[in-house]
Amino acid sequence: MSMNDTCYEAISTGEETAMRVIRETLGELLEQFPSFGSHFTIKRWLEEYDCSVETIIDKLTWVLNTLNAFGASKMDTSSLEAANEAVSTATNTAQYFPGGFMGYDKEGNVLFMQPFGRLHSEESMRTTRISDFYRLLLLEGYASQELISAQEKKHGCRKGQISILDFDGFSRHVLYVPGLPTLSTAYGLLQLAYPGLSKKIYIINAPSALAYAVGVVQMVLSKVNTHLFRSQFNCSVSCFINYRACIVRNSKKMANIFSRKVIAKSEVIG
């Protein structure tokens, strides 16, 4: 059992004190973004930053102020469909980076699909602002956290995001080389804002670009989960067969996910 499968585990006196200080210090901001003040979200931050309250408050303040400037609190994340719609209309950059939330697994984790083989990074870098790309990822991460927090409240257990990265059609030409530093920075911001939110990452259809895919995946993992990826990578890929079968069964309902359109009907997968 991994740490992301645990329910309301006992916390130390130090962790309890840290949670209280964080909530009191960031009270007004957390009122706008209550999911950041939840038990499991703060626990993830404490694990990522070794219970350094000062560091967490500093980073969370920046994250919450940034999300506030982006208007994240006004996003409708009440359902998978609403979350996908909110992200897709947040910035014009979304059209160049297909993907989205596609359902839940049996345990209540959020499933996210990203067809890397269909990225249009060069066109995006040439026609949109880099800040819009950062905005897109941060708002997408926020939507994911909102969905996950709702599941945690429902089940009383820690949940996370299970990402499925489909590299079908991927080649070095898909990614715009001059834009790689921007991509790296963007995923660094994503990890800064939502530490420990990613639970599992599956890579499919990437035989020739597998080494590169691994590098991309590791950019979005927290330091807590990186070793899990390294040790369980082969198992994760083989276990994905079950998820792939579910996707095939629901292919008609999930078809629009690749163009960031709203899913016709959300349902539990797994």
C-alpha cells in the first residue's frame, strides 16, 4: 500500500501544529481556495517540504495569489465535464495541447489523458504567449485538485491523479526544441503548485521514444513519488492493460477528450 492509498492516518503533534499555523496564516486566501486547506492537501505539502512551515507558507502564498490573479476561484469544477470546459476556455493555448479528465477509477482517483503525439508545441510557441501556457497548466492542475479534493471528502481517503500519456504518433518533431526550456519550467511550476497530487503515470505507445518519455514523466513527479516511478515503472505499464480495455469499451464516449471537448457522460472507469 502506498502513502496515497491511506485514509485519515494518524498525524504527529508537530504535523497538527504545522497544519494549524498554515491555516491561520493563510486564512483569507484559503477561504477563496478551500481545497488547499484540506487535511490531505496540507499533508502532501508537509511531506514534500519536510514539514518546513515557513517554506510552505511562502510557496503557498505565491501559488494562491497567482491562482487568484488567474480567476481560478471562479472556475466551475463541479463535475468532469465542467472542469474540462473550464480549462478549455481558460486560454487559447488549450487548443494546442489536447487532453483532459476522462473519469475515475474504482478507487476514486481522477483519470487524466494526455495524447503527447498530438501536441502542437511549435505552433503554440509561435502564436501564443508563454504566460498563457503557464496559465493553462496551473489552471488544469487546479481543476484536478478540486476534483481530487471532492473525491477525498466523499471517500475519506487520500486520492490522486492517474495520468495516461499516449505517445502514439510522437517523434522529436512533435516537440519544438527551442521551447523545451519553457516546457521544463512549466512542469516545474506545476509540481510547485500541486506537490504529490500525481499518484500514478502510465505511458503507452512509446517504444522508440521511451527514454525521452521517462524524462518528461519525471518532471511532473514529486520527490516523494519519483522513486516509486523508477521501481514500479514496468509493473505500471503492464497493469495499464486493464485501463486500456476500459478505454476501448468507452471509446465513443471518450472520443472528444482528444480535442478538449466536453465528455458526453462521466462514469466510473476501472
